[in-house]
Amino acid sequence: MTDPLRPDDADLPSGVKHSAEYYARPRPPVSLFGGRGPDRYMYGLGALANRLVPVLGGLGPGHPPLPPSPGLRARVERVTRPVPDVAEIVLVPELPEGPLPAWQPGHHVDVVLDPDTVRQYSLCGDPGDRSRYRIAVRRIPDGVGSSRLHALEPGDVIGLRGPRNAFPFARAERYLFVAGGIGVTPILPMVAHAHRAGVPFRVVYTGRSRASMPFLDELPEGADVTVRPDDEYGTPDADAIVRDPAPGTAVYVCGPPPLIAAVRARVGPENPVFSERFSPAPVVDGREFEIRLGEDGPVVTVPADETALDVIRRVRPQTPYSCRQGFCGACRVGLLRGNPEHRDRPTGGSPRGEEFALCVSRAAEGAHIVVDL
Amino acid sequence: MTADATHSPLDEPDRLVLHARDVQFDWSRSDLHWIPNEPFATHVINVLHLLLPEGERWFVEVFKQAVPHITDDRLREDVLGFIGQEAVHAEAHAGVLDHMDAHGLDPTPYVEQIAWLFRIVLGDRDLPPGRAQSWLSTRLAIIAGIEHYTAVLGQWVLDAKELDAAGADETMLDLLRWHGAEEVEHRAVAHDLYTHIDGGRTRRTVAMAVAAGALTTLWVRGVRFLIANDPYLKGRIDGRRPKASWALRDGRRGLIPHVGRLARAVPEYLRRGYHPSHHGSTAQAVAYLALSPAARAAESAERAATRKAAP
């Protein structure tokens, strides 16, 4: 490269040459096919755009701005305890105004207890029954969300968002379903569907003990179901659970993270394996620091156990972000001042020091940084 | 197989939560001509690597500008998921540009033109507020039109058994199919966003007409550029200059998308009642993502990181 506007290859970030930075200041197009003259075709495209911009700019929007979408509110119809620390909660629409949104096996809802306490639970009832949703919640010691759900009584009203699908249930020739403990909830409607549709399947259901495993009585009778409590069989063994699935078997696993990891690692490359998406990793080794949003903007404090993005979204709810794990770059903003501790893994884009990834990057205890937001 | 027929719910998982996958590809064992003995078809598909990095970086910038105008929670979530996926796509294809460069085919002259198109011609313009909103709408309409093409191409590559039969490089096939599957997975987002923010038919029609025309010519120019600058080909394949009829031939052989399928995409998109969910198969896309070596490795790494961080 001889163009002085371009960085030398050695200065390029993260080893990628053809990065966003490399193409940040493109020169006007020169001919691609011999000669040094301007590229007529590209200039023609540019001229066409310049003529269309004022024409299309005069068009008003196709419709006026839309009002915010209304949330969904549900009334607790029934709370039961199938096993001691699991609450089975049946929800109906708050107002009898017609059916709840349709869902498929694998869908979950967000339960909005208050704006800062939102929890995701798999729908585990019958998708054919649009008059009610069923969720099941295991009480987590010291868990804020689960204790509040366990305290619900018939007649209480809660907010819902969704349903959404982070565990897509797709057609396959046969299935292997692996459930661990409360992870049985998304698996139940999948099993019921496969059973009704006559698709061959096998279920392995693990848990601490039979007495702690909910919905044992809801697995179809006469089907290939293995109940494998740890107190009878020892800790789950992926080899014994997975065996060698026949070609065309899709594996669905839901349960504690070690079970999911073991099953995923054991399933061979020719069998599709599905497990539910979860929220991003918690903050590790965080210290409290401050961020100013623009030179003249407000200052927010980022606590040790939260990300800058969490805190900033409360002040600026429209801040773009995506992966929340520091690789996609969607939440990177300009860094105006301060010494951050970069924790992102930028995939190209701006060189270190000029940007700050809100979702993972931090600063030292009590430090103050200023971002362009 | 095309999946335009009606579906039972199980065939089409819906309301998907879209999320970016932190994929990595190692090109050290891949050839420049990754479909063996098919340099023409290889370069027809390689044009995607020339167009997508700068194109998808631009999608991300425009979509980020649209986020504050969204009033629907579910659409906002979809758009945020889309942004992350597109950002990772752009950089994955940029990795292929480095790979080409390492083999003596420097793509810079062509890609710099694409950068000029997206960053200057289609970039932010100094406009009064009403016109600025309209310019945002126009750019969203262009993205919606292009996204119909990326969904058609994504479905094509998921279906293209002929590439496997031809012995195409496995890493490249995984890149194309992971990307294609995510395009099919998020194919409704750009359409839904344009419909939500503006929805005007005239703008949408003009944007698609211009986008389809420009894509066609840029694709032809890209193939010419790659064959002319390929150090092994030096402008000739088997001693002959490339001909347009070869695109029809390789389309019929299933090694590249058929021109007829691409041409049909325009009337299909402009028909009243069009919705991206009527074309392509989400079930097939999620099934591939559950098999893709790159997507599985990304998910394992992500789960391991979360387990390490968990208290």
C-alpha cells in the first residue's frame, strides 16, 4: 500500500487486513480494468443515487409513527407444588379478551415482575390450549425472581413478554430428548408433540432423586422413557445417556450447564444438537467505576456486578447492542477520555484505544471515563 | 428443495430469538479455488466475499440509526439480534479477503469501490431533519430488498447438494451455510423494520429495482475482476476468456445460483402480500446451525466461558 491515508499493515487491529478501518476512507473509484481513469460505471451509480435522493426524500412515510406495542398481562389461575421446591403456575389473560399468543414447543415467556426483575420460563403446557399458559419454577436459594414467583397466589396479575423461541423444535426423523431436573419443562411439550405425531423418540430424564423430579407422571406411557435419578444411578454419564444415536436423530437437551456441556460434547458431528440459549456470563472481577455520557452528559456509576451497558440502558434505553459478550462490536462507542480495561475481542473495526465496548469493557476501581454517547 | 409450501408448526419454528454466533474459520488448509477444477463457479460465489464485508458493515450502521425509532419491543429485539449477526458475517467474509490476498489475489481495488458505494454514496448525508428521516427510510428499503436476495441465496446454499458432490472445501461450505442459515433465520427482520418505520410502496419498489440492477452488474464486474486478477488464471480459464453463458451452464449444474431464480426474486418481492416468511425454511436453517462445525464450536466456547464465570 502506498496511499498515505491508509494504515500500514502492521498497524492494523487484530491481524485482519481487510477490516472496517482499512476501508474507512475509500478513494473515489478508479477503473478496475486497465487505465487510471475514473470508473465510469461506479460514477454512474453515484450519479443515479444523487438524482434519486431528492426524489425519494420528498416522499412522506407510508404511515405515521406507530404507538408503542401494549404489553401482555396475565392473571394467576392456579399455583400447585408437584414436588416440594417447584411451583407449577397456570396463567390466564388478565382480561377475557380472546386467546393468548400462539406458541410452539421450545418457546418461553419473559415474566416481568418489575422493570429490573425479568425472568425467562419455558412454556410447558399444551400449545393447543390458547386460553392458558403453564410455567414451572424451581426455587433457587436466595433467588429474587424465583421466590417472588413462589409467593404468587391465584388472582395475582403479572406482566409477560413473548412468547419467544430460543430452543427451536424442528422436524427430524427421530429425537433424543435429555432433561435434567427443572429442565424438563421445555422438553415436555416436545415429547408430547413427537408422541402424537408418531415420530420415534427416546427420553432420558435425570435429577437428584425421584422425589425432586417434577412431571414424572406426564411422560407418555409405553414410550422409550428412562428416568435416571442420581441417587439410584450416580451422576449423569453422557456416554450412557447419548449412546450412539441413529443417523437423522436430533438431540434436544435442557438442564444444568454441566449436563448440557457433556451431552453436546458427546453428540457426534452428524447429529444436530439443540440446547436453549441463556443470558450472558455474569461480570467477573468487576470494580465500580464511572462513565460520563458525552463531554457535557450525565455521569453514571457502574457497580462491580453490572455492565456499563446495563446501567446506560436505564438512562438511554435506545442504546444499540447485540451479543453482550464482547465479540460483535454493536455497542462499541467512541472513547473520549480515560483509561479503560478492554475486555472485548473486536473482530476488526477500530483500533484499540479509540472505542469502548459497553457490554464487557470496564475500568479500574473508582476510575472515570468519558464516552461519545 | 424449496420450502414455499404451507407448513405445519413443527416445520417452521417461529418467533426465534436471534443471536450472533462467535464463529471462527481457519483458512490455512483451503485452496483459492475451493470448488476443485471449477474456477468459474468458485469466483462467481467469491464475489459474495467482495460485497458482503462492506455491505454488512453498512447494514449495521443504518440499523443502529433505526433502533431509536422502533416502538415495538419484539421488533427491537429482532433488530438488535440482526445487528450482531450481520456484524459477525461482515468480519467472517473479511477473513476470506485476507485468505485471497495471501494467495496473491488482492481484492482491495474492487472492495474499495464497494466501500465507496456504501460509505460515501449510501452513507450519512447532511440533510434537514425531515429529509434525514426519509434518507433513513430509503436506506432501510434498500436493505430490505437486498435481504430478500440474501435469504434466497441462503436457502440456495443450504439446498446445494451439488457443491458437496463437487468436493467443495468443507470450511468454505460451512462459512457459506452458517451465513446462509442465519440469513434465512433472520430473513423477516429488514422487511418488518421497513414496514414498521415507513412502509411506503413507492420507495420500496424503487429501492428494490435499483438494488437488483446494481447487484447484477456488480456481480458480473466482480467475476471479471477476480478472474482477471487470479494469479493462476490471469484472465483465462482453459485458455478461453469467460463467457456469460458459463453462468447459465454452472447454474444448471447447481454449482452457482441459477440466474432464473435470482431474476424471479424481484417480482416475488414486489407482489402484494409479500412476506419473507413465505419463502425459505427456518426449520432447515436451525437444523444446519445445530450441525455447523463453526456454530457448534462457538456455542461450546460461549458455554464454557459462562460456566467459568458462574459463581
